[in-house]
Amino acid sequence: MNKYYLNFMEYRRAKTPGATYFFTVVTYNRQKILCEPENIDLLRKAFRYVMQKHSFKIDAIVILPDHIHSLWTLPENDANFSTRWRLIKSYFSRQCDSQYQGKISTSRQNKGEKAVWQRRFWEHQIQSDRDFANHVEYIHYNPVHHRLVTAPSYWEYSSFHRYVKAGIYDQMWGSSEKLIFDSNIGRE
């Protein structure tokens, strides 16, 4: 194999300790399983479990039927978001009911994996206050974008409600006009 092929196959992630990151994590084959009540509870448990061992702050989050968008700030001397996601996905996969697991490919069988999550996830390191605000808005507007509701306030599984309580958003933010985001924001 030539060295150019090997370099092409490497996947590099930004790793800045204490930084804030936007993530998109998707279910295997986009199975619409995440918003089932027992899976919402299981996701909450998975996050709590991992946060006890590897702290981080969830600045914003939305859970949709087949994917999650979230914005995390890591501790000052820590850049290891990959371990956190691996542990969250693993905790959820081990404990979710078999009815929510897809057909396992030979490759996944050989690696002892379940068919619950896509192997990778999308991450973006936040670069500025404006970048942060854009991603928070993208997260909170995403259920409207996917036509699941007509206003972010109607989507239960979102940190939008926390932002309303804090006075950052009006209850009907995002309901009166379609919001358009720069193509670099979200990239799910």
C-alpha cells in the first residue's frame, strides 16, 4: 500500500483541552429509536454515568428520533471527547432492548458491536462566541428543520426549555419564520 492511501484513511479530530465542541451522533442506518420513552431514560442514564467519571458541561442538546446534536465544554485540561462518546454509546447499546437494534453486519459481528449507532460522529470545535450562538440556535431549531414540530418549544427532548427559563429565548422563538443556517453549521 502506498503512503498516500494510508494518509487519506487517517481521520483527524481537533483536540483542544477545555474547548467547546459541537457533535452530531447518528443511529445505525438512521433507525428512529431515540425518542422512545425507555430510550430517552436510558440516554439520560448513560450521560449521567459518563459525566460522573469524565465530567463535561452540556451547553445545549437536542435528541431527535435518529440523531443527537449537542454542544459540550470539556474540563480545562481535558480534550478527550471521543472516550466520552464511546462510553455513552456503549452504555446505551449494552442496555437497550434488542427490538431497537438493527441487523448486525458481519463486520460488526466480528468486532462484537451492536447495530445501534453509526461508528463515527461529527465534531466541530467552536471558534468564537458567534460560532457558539449559531450552533446553539441550530441545535434548538433542528426539530423544526426536520418538520417534527412547528416551533422549538413544542419539542420535548431539547435544552431549549432550559434556555427559555434562563430568559435567553422567548417561548415562541423560531416559530414565526424559517431559519436558514450557514452550510458549515450542523453538517449532519
